[in-house]
Amino acid sequence: MLEPVLINGEWRAASDAGTFNAYDPSTAETFPETFPVSSMEDVEAALDAGHEAVRRLRDIPPTAIADFLDAFGEGLLENRDQLVASAHAETGLPAEPRLNSVELPRTADQLHQAAAAVRDRSWVTATIDTATGIRSMFRPLEKPVAVFGPNNFPFAFNSVSGGDFAAAIAAGNPVIGKAHSSHPMTTKLLTEVAYAAVQTAGLPAAMVQLIYRLDHADGAAFAGHRKLGAIGFTGGRHGGLSLKGPADAAGIPVYLEMSSVNPVFVLPGALRARGEEIAEEFYGSCTLGVGQFCTNPGLVIVPTGPDGDVFVDAAKRLFADGDPGILLGPPGHIADSVATLEGAGAEVVVGGSVVEGGGFSFANTILTAPAGAFIADPEGLQTEAFGPVSLIIRAGGIEDMVAIAGALDGNLTGSIYSDPDGADEQEYGSLEPELRPHVGRLLNDKMPTGVAVSPAMNHGGPFPSTGHPGFTAVGMPAAIHRFAALHCYDNVAEHRLPVEIRDENPNGVMYRFIDRQWTRDDVA
Amino acid sequence: MLEPVLINGEWRAASDAGTFNAYDPSTAETFPETFPVSSMEDVEAALDAGHEAVRRLRDIPPTAIADFLDAFGEGLLENRDQLVASAHAETGLPAEPRLNSVELPRTADQLHQAAAAVRDRSWVTATIDTATGIRSMFRPLEKPVAVFGPNNFPFAFNSVSGGDFAAAIAAGNPVIGKAHSSHPMTTKLLTEVAYAAVQTAGLPAAMVQLIYRLDHADGAAFAGHRKLGAIGFTGGRHGGLSLKGPADAAGIPVYLEMSSVNPVFVLPGALRARGEEIAEEFYGSCTLGVGQFCTNPGLVIVPTGPDGDVFVDAAKRLFADGDPGILLGPPGHIADSVATLEGAGAEVVVGGSVVEGGGFSFANTILTAPAGAFIADPEGLQTEAFGPVSLIIRAGGIEDMVAIAGALDGNLTGSIYSDPDGADEQEYGSLEPELRPHVGRLLNDKMPTGVAVSPAMNHGGPFPSTGHPGFTAVGMPAAIHRFAALHCYDNVAEHRLPVEIRDENPNGVMYRFIDRQWTRDDVA
């Protein structure tokens, strides 16, 4: 039996364009459930239904959207056993603590934070200029948004429960989810929970729709479709760029979170003070989720000399001794990336190869290279290996570190470890200004893999880590702005304005920018 | 003698790639001053100098940038006679009131508003989450920004004095101005005034640089250059898209303000109450600046029947009786657009042809077409004619108007005129929701050509009027965000943070978003 897609509130057979089965990554066998590849017929139907939903949404207050987000968050917890079991089976990620005690509650919390932002309404940036009679605010795109989820977070970045989904819905847009092919059943179960919440909240049927897969040409046609409002994508660079081209050509905002090696610089004083401890943090961060995090520390810059050797030796022991985990999919791409790194002048010192056996696995791997090799081929040595793999560059001094920082591509994060008693202040002062423009989030004395859902978070960064340096994919309310249009009202009578920019503050808690002051007051 | 370019503080000969002369639009003769076409050698030199400026800016407080903007604004007024004379000669726009009493003071005011935003600093959206120790703010791109100015506002949108320039500088970025070829001397004079202010304020020499022209291939190479931080462009769709392609491919944010027909809907009650008066407003708006405004009302939708006939007849008289003005350049493109409109089913009822004589001129022109023609070919009948030309569509009823609104492309503005006593409320309620998503600024009972520099302004709109529906090109502080990167600091010690996100509010007036509250207080 072929699993159904969800279009306009109906679980129905997909238009006929092929099928696929997901893998059990612990055995490399396929699951029996068969999922459909959709054709443009499904895409067109979903877009048309999304437009109908947009029309209906005009008469629905934002509180109903908040109700949906809250109900969906609660639904995740109510259905956690089934969801966790499915996600564990499809991804090989541990049920405990990762899926059940970390990722699922985090996903529910993110939906509740989005709901709170919708109720508060400050995110709309209601701006009132009483001198000119001009008022503006962010409003929905009034077109459906497509969300393409990645393989590595079956809940927190899922196309129908993750950060892009929550942000696009919070902005008031219907979402068409494109499941990741590695966990279609989990995505289907999440969509069932989401759709129940759609009904509870009284939202239009097409508020949440689901397809599983498109061939390359149809994916491009979807991305550049004039009925599409925006795209949220998390995944690899190749996939992201294949959507970016057609979306850009059609003028469709496309938010991509693509690839990053997340450089970690360890300054000399930090090494002296606690080199082995930092090596343990590095090992823990690099093997978390079997290295399949967007913020995985894939590049570590450590001084040459005895303190650096102690760090590298400790890391080598930890990587060699640690059990390799189960990967989300076949490890060939990791082997390819390691080969590319070797071709660019790096040497494998631990691991480096596929682990043969029942499931998908790759040895915990460290490569090393001298600073000169990195400066000679920064592109080659920034090749992302999406797994438990990191490249350690040995830097002769702070000048090498500064040169490496200057040669970096855009990254989501960059970390600097320094001496807790201040011995590295001068080196920090040289390095930080060179590193800062290359990363979205700068960390001190901390590995990059934790991404808190905080209003101050930036899970973003310069191209090619994302498509635009001014937006974050995580953190409410900032992430919502990606999926909104700026609407200005010039000389429009009070009763015709959206309630958010009328004289009276409609909920008393929304901050508004009135005559250049942020306030919760009514217009005087 | 060949005029020099300004690169890294030096007025020097351009790299040798050809020359051009601007036209006197009142005579169609070329001016004697010869300007250079630059090659990539100039572009590379300007980008490298811009990067050096970025390094120096790290040690310069934002108050120096505000000082520059204020000094430049004052410099415009001090040099107004020379600037106005040059702009009048090169554009044919009237010295009074347009250039001297409207556009130049407005441009100075915009620079002062940008300066005030820089001093206030609220635009950086300093966000502090005390629970997680994460803090974020918008900061400069740390790469130079290219600004391509249009032909129609030699001051207010000039590449070295206009809104994009002011916003890019206010965000802390050096600007490389690409003059519009129709007014290179005015741009050179503005750059002299700007550079004097750069020196007064103690900013790096490459804060403001100027080239005049690039051939098509070099323009594309500039737009996609990895050393470029962002692009601000105002002009035609063809030119904008020629930059958008390479910029998008390189992941460079590109803000385009391209083309718009700015639909004006006149509801039946408005026609009954003051049809002739609205016709006068329409005529004034459509011929302002000889119709060469981005917000020119190029499409007017008027009901069939006697009241509509009165409006159309009044408009025809006004357009036929009004003297055609001097255009910015040769009128061939307007004739082409009129021919395209005719080919798509419109009929010329006034004007329609080039005015022969000494200078560049095109007759004030009205075309008309029935609603059915528009619905049959909405793309053809939305062809922009950049001049004193407008297409009047006769709508059989509100259903026609709603259908026309639904078939609109993205526009900067949309206007609805309605009965002052409320007779059109029902029609307004049907039309507004269909029009709203297609326009950046919705006006009531007002023609679209005034664009106030207000914090609530949106001079932006859905593609293809601009490249992104979430940004405005006019209005401080919102316009500044286009040229900034979101920078997050995670676990970074207080003394290493930018002053804007330390515990103490550095100037006491900056609004910051601390634990989800907008406040001017220090962190508690």
C-alpha cells in the first residue's frame, strides 16, 4: 500500500510519479512502508489549496493561529511514544535522552514560543508616524510557504514541526511541508498530529499540507512557482542551491541553512589551563548526533608545540576509543569528503573509513594539516564532512590563526577558547575581529553544538552557511520575520486599518514603535 | 580631459575602458565633459580599498559616522547653487521648486535622519537574553556596499547621496557609488562634497568611492564579486535583473527597486463626489517629474458609466492641454512601451507619440482598455511606460476591479479612492483584501507620488517591484537593516562585547530588547 499525501485536509493518493522506501539505518535494510514521489499535479493542488486557505485566513484572528501552535505542541507530548519510536527507527538516533527527553520537548517548546509571539504580536513591528499619518507592520505573505526539512533533526527542524514551520505559521502563512526522504513515516505521524490541531483551532484545511518527495525538475519548478510565497530549507549545500536558483529567478524569498564547518580556535593560554578538558568537550561535541549537526565543530585550530600536542593526543585517544554511532544514511558522502580533505593536504590520523557491518556507520575521524596547507587551499580544507569527522589545523602562532580566520568561508558559528585568567587577551583581540564577520554566532569557551531557542540566538550566518546574513532560523520572534511582508498604510482611515496599527493597542502588551519610541501605550 | 574617478581618497584617471558623455536633455546635445567607463581594475582597486576601510572602521566609533552624515547633509546646502545648476542641466528637471526647494532639502534631511539613527543606535536591535547569556545585534557587513543610482532623482536616490547610500553608510559600511550615466557631473560634485565630509569626520578615505560606468560584463562581475557585501539598486527592471543574477549566485544580498505601475482604483462613490477633482490629482501626479517617478500612477481603474466618463473626459482634457515636459533621456523607450500596451489591447486616446523638437520629450498620454482586455493579458497591460503615460481601465463593476487586483504583479503602491461619506465601504471591503498583497504601500484617497521619509514608510513591495517584500528603500531606521548582518554572541565576557550589548546602555537612549521587553534601561 502506498502511503497518502495530505492535500487540502484530505489524505489521498499522490499523483503518480514513482515511489520510495526509507532505510533502517541500523540494518541498512529498507522499511516495508512505501511512500510516493509526487508530480507537479500534487504541487499545483497544494498551492491552489494554500491560496484558498490564505483567503479564509483573512477573517481568522491570529489568536486561532496561536491556539493551533499550542495545541500542536501539546499533541507532540501526547503522542510522544509513537513519534519517538518512529523517529528512532528511521534515524537511528537514541530514543533516550536525545529524541524523547531533548529534541521532542524542545520542538514542543519552540511551537509554544511561536504561539506566545503570535499572541504578544510585538513581532509585527507596528510602526506609527502620527506626523504623516503613515503606519506600517509586517503581515503574512498571503501565499503558501514551502518548508524542506533536513535528515538530522526529525522533530526540531522537521518540515511540519520544526523552526521554519513554526515561524512560517506564526507569520500567518499556510505551510506545504516536503518531508525528508529519510524519515517519511515520522513526518506523516507529525502531520497527523498537526492536522488534528488545525481542526481544533478552526484553521483552514490547507494550513498544513504534506508531500514526501519530488524529482529534481519538479523540485525546481516548485521552488520557482509564482504561487509560492517563500521557502525555508535546511540541508546540504547542493540541495539548497538547487532550490535557490529557481526561487531567486522568480523573486521568491528563499532561506537556506546549508553547510558550515564551525571553526574552533584554541588559544595558547586555554590549552595550558585545560587542554585535555577542551579535548573532551571537542570529542563530545563532534560526536553528538554522530557528528550530523549543522553546528558540528569540523575545523579546530590549535597551536603547534607541546600544549597543542597534548590536546591533539587526547582528542585522538577519545576519537579512537569512542564507539562509532549509527548514521542517518549511507556513509559514502563522508568517505568522499574525507578523500577531498586528503586531496587538499590533510592527513587522517584517526579513523577515516566506513565501518563495515549491519548498519550505516563511519569511524570517528580526525585529520590534521599544517596552517600553510589551509592557507594554500582554504576551499578544499573547508570541505564539510557531515559525520563524526574533524580537521585539526596546527597553527604556528596567532598570525597563522588570524590568516586562517581571514580565509574562512561563511559559517554558522565560530568559537574561541581562551585562558580563563586573561593570558590570551592580546591574541583574542587580534583574532576576534578577523573571525567575527565570517560567522553568525561567536562563542567563547564553548563548543557550538547547542542552539538555544532564545530571542537573541542567531542560527544563521554569511553565505554559504545560509542565503542571507541578516536572518536567523532559530529564535522567536526574530525567525518569524523571514516569512512576512512589510505593509504600509498611507492616509488610511482608522476603521480600515489592521487592529495592530489602530490608535488603541489591541492587546495592551504588544510593543509598537510610535513616533520613534517603543511603547505599549495607545496612540496619544 | 577625462574626468577622474575617486578611489581610496584619490581623484585619479580611470583604468582605460572607454568614455562617454552625458546628454543635455533640453537640446539632445552631448555635454563637453567626458567621463570614463571603468574596467575591473578600478572595481578591484575600489573593493580592496573598501576592505582596508572596513578594518579601520573597527576602531572608529559610530558617532564619527553620524558626524559624516550630518556634515554631508550640511555640505549639500552649502553647495546647493552649484549642485542644483548641474542637476538641472543634466536632468532637465526644474531648478525651482523641484531640485532646489524639494529634492535637495529632502536629501539633506534624509542624511540627517540617518545620522540621528546612528546616534540613537536603536536600529541595531540589541537583543539580550539574560537566562542563556546570549546576546545579538545587527552590525556592519564588513564589506563594501555598491550603490547604483537611477536617472530620475539626481539627489534623493543618487548613488552617493540618496537613500541607499545613507542607509549603507549608517549601517557602518563603505560605499562604492556607481553614478547614473545621465548625470555624472552632478554625481561627481556630490562626491566632492561627500569626500570633504569624510575628511572632516575622520573616516577612512575609502568610505565613499565613485566610478561612473561599467560595461555589461564588468557590471555583472562587480555584482557577483566575493569582496562585495551588498547591492542597492534603483532603476529599470532589465538593469536590476542583470545585477540580481550574479549577486544571487554569489550569495550577495541585492536590494532592487525596479518597476511598478502603481494601480489607482476609483470607486463609484468617490467618482460621484469629486470625479473631476480626482482627475486633477491624477494629472498632477502622473506628470510630476514628467512621469518619471517609481510611484507614477500608470494604471487607473475607473467604472464604466457616466461618472466614469466625466473622470476620463476631464483627464483627457488635462493631459491634452498640459505642456509636455523635458524628459531625462531619449523617449524611445516610452514609445516602445506605448506600442506594447497597444499591442496588448489598449487604445491611445490622448498623445501617444514623441514630441519632435530640440530636447527629449513625449506627449502626455492616456490609453484606455476594457477590463476584459486586462484580464486577458495582465502582463502586457502592466507594461511600465516610464514617462507621462497612464492606462485607464474601465471596469464594469466591483467584480471587475477585484479581478484586476488579483491579476496584478507586485507593485510599490496601490491606491483606492472612495466616497468620503462612506457609500463605498462595501466595495472597499471587497477590493482591499485582493489589492493588499500585491502592493508595498496602500494609499487611500491619495495619489502615490509622494514618498515621505518616515519610519513607517514602505518604499518597497513584492517582486518584481523590488527583490524582497520585507524591506523598504526609504525611511529610517528600517532601511538601514538591509545593509547589516545579524551577529550573535554566546557566552562572551562583558568586556569583549560590543558596547551596544553590554549590561550598561551606552548612550541611555538606545532601545534594547532585553528579556523580551523593549527598554532603555541597563541590564538589571
